[in-house]
Amino acid sequence: MNAWLGILLFLALAVAFGLLLGYAAVRFKVEGDPVVEIIDQKLPQTQCGQCGYPGCKPYAEALAKGEADVNLCIPGGEPTMLEIAEILKKDPKPMAAEATEPKPPMVALIDENLCIGCVLCIKACPVDAILGATKMMHTVIAKECTGCELCIPVCPVDCISMVTEEVSSKNWKWPQPNSVTRIPVEVKAVES
Amino acid sequence: MSTKTMRMSQLSHQFLTKLSAIVPLAKHWLYKFHGGIFPDYHKDLALKQPLRQGYMPKKLILPLQQHMGEPATACVKVGENVLKYQVIAQAIEPRSVPLHAPTSGKVVAIAPQPLPHASGVAEMAIVIEPDGLDEALTNPLQQDQLPPNNKQDPIAAFKHTILNAGVVGMGGAGFPSYAKLPNQPGLVKHLIINGAECEPFITCDDMLMQTHPAEILAGAHALATAFQIPNIIFAIESNKPNAIKAVRHAIAGQASNSVVKVQLVEVATVYPMGGQKQLIQELLGLEIPHNKHAIDIGIVMMNVATLRAIHHAINLGLPSVSRFVTVSGHGLKEPFNIETMIGTPFDELAMLAKPASSINYSLIMGGPMMGVRLVNNHVPVIKTTNCILANPPEPIHQAMACIRCGECAEVCPVNLLPQQLYWHAKAQEFDKTQDYKLFDCIECGCCAYVCPSHIPLVQYYRNAKAEIREQHAQAALAEQAKQRHEARLARIEREKLEREAKLAAKKAAVKAQAAEATPKKDVTAEPATTKLSAREKAMQAAKARQAAAAASSKKADSAAVKSEPAAPSAEDKRKAAMAAAKARAAAKQAKQAQQSDKKSATESVSVEDKRKAAMAAAKARAAAKKAQQESSDA
Ligand code: SF4
Ligand code: SF4
Ligand code: SF4
Ligand code: SF4
């Protein structure tokens, strides 16, 4: 008799916990792939497409699926590559030679005398940072520009150039007393 | 507190003061906060001389940014004559304060001038050449013309007036004073008048308390009346006996006609007693929680100079155009305190104090503990300048490795672990510095003062703080870019759907028409010609650029292609890159040809010409791009 009671009791418990877990699975369901979100957070969001994908999110998705290399994001450079490798538990890969140099942040500037109002740059800008209309002078909203350089090649009159931000008392940074140099990831020597 | 316990505490205090003369350790029992140091004060240097007044510099430099927050906007023109107290820059942005002409004269320039800031960068400033007449505007603040809804509300009127008068915290931070005050009465329980002035060398507040105690108290009373503050505490460090005497006298003189009685408290002489959190802890035994402000626990603290500026604004209707400045240091023969106009250059004031040798070293703005060495000595006194220090540079101690002695943690008034902060700041591990509460550090410099290895600890913290702030700003920008990109994608998607819907509707209409006319003939769907969008083209170009760079680095050439898992795609990329490179070269050639043509034709190229040339180049480029596209399509 007692044995039956025990079995019944545990059966009841199993059913109860099963229901609870089932409910939790529905109630606290994680939308989408969290890895994509985590990687996307680490990408610079320049949306420049230099990684070969039409934006940072698609690159993050490709990374999560294991289809892309970790070292493709040029603006993010080595720090981003290391972070991605860390998240995906993959080996770090050296960046292409030109990308290891950190570039100062830049924004696009339209020479307003030369602009012919062709709206081509507006179509190219991934973050809608260019303001203008057909046959009207265009201008870049410097605050919104990510410095992706996508607008540079499309301009038929080459009136867009990249400029660095000026140092002011607001963005000036105290230098480190004797700054440490970052240790670069080992670059594999390739025979020519 | 009963009189008996008060008497007891007074006695024990006296005993401890006597004891600390013999046993240095006993000094620490005289105050309530942790740590603190007892440096050489050198305060008598500048106090030997009487207060100077009335110096008229050749030029006044008035930076538009004298305070924390947004810069003011200039509202005068070059060549204009201005009167004393006239508004020369307005507060258009929120959290900004206006700027007034300190004397009458002519605006000779509105241009970037070097700032009294650690960076030494030049920013917009108005330069006034005084005419020496010192003609003043009558009723500069126009308090009788306040907006009507302000008249009933004393607090709004008060805040409006001190904003118009350009009053900012004159103790060092430069926070606009009106923004520090609440909007309702009764929220503030304590007004603390900060006369501690704990930094070595600096005596400008001391001098102000000795010479104008009544004005400070009048400012405090005006504030207390408007905000219905029940308690006023006047805190002065014990090493300023003359100031204490003067203030006690002034309080006795005012006691009969004032509502709130001012309580004078003599606090122990220890650095950094004048820090806001330290002084509050000392006077009230309260600690401000992390990420909160003094106002959140019902306390407003004002520097003595700020209160005098408030008195000038509220009771006399005068804007803030001058301040007390200490000019001191071992390199000067006659250090002094001066009441000088905002905009007076540092180097001129230093020359007034008879330098022992020519000042070929950089002056220090502020005290020796928290001040910064200037990049340029010809910078103006601004509303927050309390001291100009001419100390010839001492031999620099070579910083050595941290020996983990823990001295720094002993003296930190905020109870942080400076050696851990240093360790992580040096390694640029900013998350960890934040775990050790980097942002609670008040940059007082106690830790660096005692460090036996002479490590410039504070500069590491300042660097780490700046880096973290930039990281946050960049993260915010990235988030913004992401949102804008997503919004753009959504918009493109929506437009596409709309277009398709329109097309379908049209098709249906055509079909219906066709069905009416010739019911047998079927309409075939038109071929979907998907043209590449400008963005896609640009991206291809970007990719090609990258690939071209890869190809140009000869080393990676064959090996890289082989090691690449997707060899054909790399091959394609390379082809595309090659085509693109060729095309670009052609375009450049065309451009160069144009340019040389231009040069030979005319020296001065008009915009029209440039545009034409650019168009030609663009045509060449377009052709090149087509070639590239074809090659990449192939
Ligand atoms: S290269 Fe980097 S920044 Fe550019 S789109 Fe790809 S992931 Fe974003
Ligand atoms: S303006 Fe040009 S550089 Fe800036 S985000 Fe837009 S396309 Fe990129
Ligand atoms: S005082 Fe200097 S040496 Fe000693 S623990 Fe602190 S940082 Fe290290
Ligand atoms: S500078 Fe910062 S860490 Fe050093 S003693 Fe002062 S508050 Fe503490």
C-alpha cells in the first residue's frame, strides 16, 4: 500500500514539475538568437559593409551561424575581433594589414559649393545622415555620421571628403602618464 | 545637545588640539572623515600683503565657456563699444549662463583664445580693450522687469536673477548656481557656507571673509529667505583665525534683524576638508550616497565667493564680473590677493607680484594638490579661477613600481583603494576601475602626495575617467546609428511594399481593361529587373577597396587565396578589385588631365570650372564602375 502511495506521490510531483517547466518555456521564451544580439552589441555599428555583409547585424548573424571569419570588421579592428573570438570561442585571427592601425574618428563633409544635388549620397548613407533634396545643396549631419565612407565613391562630382573632429575642451582626454602600448596579436608570417 | 555634553566635547576638542601638537597621530581624531593629509600650507605668503584692487589690464579675454554646461552665445560684434555690466554673451542653450562686460571698452576680437584648461586648447572668446573710464550700465539686471509669473513666486524670481547675473560656483567646479537649487521651498534643510579653503597656498576665500563678511552673510540670508532654509552653518578651517574673528563679528552685528541664525563652526585643518562630501560628513555626520547629490539629502553647499556674487545679484542688482584671486608661489617676491576683473591674463597678474626670476616655466591654475600646470601662461582669469601659482618646477621624481604599501588607501578621504584603481587604470581595464568606484574619486591628490613611489596616481584616474566617458559616448552613438539604420531599412521595406501594391493595382487595372477589350490575350508579368541600389554599389566598392589593399600586399597574394576556404569568391573579389583599381586609375588620369588643362588655361579656377571637371571625372568613373560591375557579375 505504502509503495503505491510513494509511486503516486512522485508521479504527481513529476506531472506538476513537468507542467511548471512547460509553462516556463512558453512564458520566458527567448526571442531570436541571443548570440546575434551579443555580437551585434560589440560591432561598431558603422554599417559600412566592409565586412562583406550589408550591415553589422547581417555580419553578426553570419558569425553566429559560423559562416563568417571573426576578423572581417575593419572599423572595429583588433579589439572587436578579439571580443568576437571570445564570444564565439574561436581562435583570434590577425586582421588585414591596413586594418590594424586604429583610425581617428572621422565624419563626412560635403563641399557645399560643388554639390549638384544628385541625391546619390542620400541613397548610399546607411544611417540617413545626409540631408538634401533633388537639385538642392546637400549636407551631412555630423552628429549622425558614422564615418563609413559609403557616400564617398557614389558622389559623381567627388565633393565629399572625410574630416577629423577638432579637439575641444569637451572631448579632450587626459593622456595616460606614460601610456602602455597594446600588445598586438601575433601576425603569422606568410612566405611570398 | 545639553550644555553639559557640549562643554565636554569642547574640552576634549581642546585637549586633542593640544595633544596633536606633540603626537601627530592625534590630528586624525579631530575630524570625522577617513584619511586626509597635513601638507605644508604656505598660506602666509599671500596674506602678508593687503588686498589689491583696481588693476586695469590692457586687454580682457572672456571665454564663452566659463562654467560647466553649454557655452554662452556671443551677442556683440567686433568694433562695438560696450559698457560695464552689459551682456556680451547670452545663455541660449539650457544649462548655460550669460557673460557680462567687466568694464567699459571696445570689443576688438571674437576669436578662439587659449583657455585656462589642462588641454590648452583655444576656444571662442570675446576680447575687450578697456577704455579706462569704467562706465557702468544702470540697472543691468532689470529685476523690476521680471516675467510677470515670476513676481509672485520668490524662488523663480531668485533663480531667474542669479541666472541673469551669470552666477556660477566659484569654488572650482563652475556649476551654474541656479541649476543647483530646487524649485520648491522647504526642500533644503541646511545651507552650508564653505569657508574651509583647504588647499595649500590659496587664501582668496580667507581674504574675502576678512574683508567682506557681511556681504557673504547677506547672500546666505537672501538664499535662506527665498528657499525657507531653517539652518545656516558657516564652516571655517581653524587655521584662519582672522577670518573667524571677522565672521563672528559680522554675525553678531546681524543677529538682531535676521530670521535665521548663522551657526559658525570651526573645523579642523586637514586636507581635503573643503571637499563637499568631506565637509558635510564633518558637520552633519551624513554621507552622500553613491550617484546622489547633496541636494537629494536636503543640503545646499555654497562657496563664500558664490554667496557674495548672489548678494550682488539679488540685493544690489549687479552681475558677476570680478572675483578674488590668490597670486602666490615660491617664484614670486610679493605674492598677494587681488580682486580682479574676469578676463585678466594670468601672466600680467604674475608680473604684478614681482617674480624672482623671469617666468619661463608654466604657471599652475589652482592649488598644488588639485591644480593643473598650464600649457600657455597667457590665459584669462575665469569665474572659477581661485589661484595662480608660480612655483618653479621641481626636479621630477621618476615614478617607480607600486610596492603595495597601502599608504594611499590610508589617506583616501573617500575610502577607496587607490592602488587597485591605479593597477587597473594603468592596464586600461576600465570595467574593473568602475568596480572599484573610480567615479567616486574626487581627484584630491592625497594618494599621490603620500605615494613613496611617486606614481602620478591622479593622472591615471583622470585618464581612465576620460576614456570611460568616451566609451560611453561612443556606445551611445553606436546605438543611435543602429536605430537609424534599422529605421532606414524599415522605411525602404515599406516603400517597396507600397510600390509593389501600386504596381499590382495598376496591373489589375490594365488586366481589367484588357479583359474588356480582348478577353483572350493574357498579360505576362514583366521581367523583374533588379537594379543594384546606390548603397549596394557603394558597398561593393568598399569591398573592392579592401580586396585591392589585400592584393597589393604582395605577401598575402597567393598564399592567402589558397588558405581562404571560399577561394572562388576571393578570386572574384580580386578580379573586381583589379577592375575597380583600373577604373579608378582611369578616372584619376582623366581628372589629372583636366587639372593640368585647367592650370595651363587659367590660374584662378572658378567653381563652375571645378564642377565641370568633376563631372567629366565622374563620367569616367561611372564608366569604370560599370566595368567593375560587369567583372564582378561575371
Ligand atoms: S565592417 Fe564592421 S562596421 Fe562595417 S558593416 Fe561590417 S560589422 Fe559593421
Ligand atoms: S554621411 Fe557618408 S560617411 Fe557618414 S554615415 Fe552617411 S554614408 Fe557614411
Ligand atoms: S602609496 Fe604608491 S606604492 Fe604605496 S600602495 Fe599606493 S600606489 Fe602603491
Ligand atoms: S585622488 Fe581619488 S583615490 Fe586618491 S586619495 Fe583622492 S579620492 Fe582617493
